[in-house]
Amino acid sequence: MRNTSSTAALALGIAACMCNLIIVLLPIGILLGIAAIVVALAGSSRSRGEGRPALALSAVSFLIAAVWALTAAAMFWIDPTLLA
């Protein structure tokens, strides 16, 4: 029988990745990524290894968010007149 918390964490990780691809939904994606990590860690304590794909997807979603943040920071670093 499959661990339902690991399945929920996987779904949250997929949703986090999809939300982080769209910059407008970035805050929602970050929250979903955090929720996926929490649920995956809670689920992996009961069964070994089932929460790993969800943790990997959460890491990918945070990587996507970091790329967006670095892109925005680079725009302001290159052209400081954007802040004025």
C-alpha cells in the first residue's frame, strides 16, 4: 500500500514547480514547496525512500525561485536607474 502523505508531498512538489515557473505565482510556489518538504519529511519517517521524489521536486522548485530572484537582482544591478 502506498503512503498517502508521500503522494500528497509529490503533488505539492509538482504544483510548487509549476507555480514557480510563472513569476506572478512565485510566492504561492514557495509556500507549496515548503509544505511539500514538511509533508515529505513527515511521510518519510514512516516509510523509507518514498518521500525522496517530493524532496527533489521541492529542491527544483526552490532552484527555479532562486533563478527568478537572481534575474530580478541582476536587472537592478545592471541598471540602477530602475530603482529611481
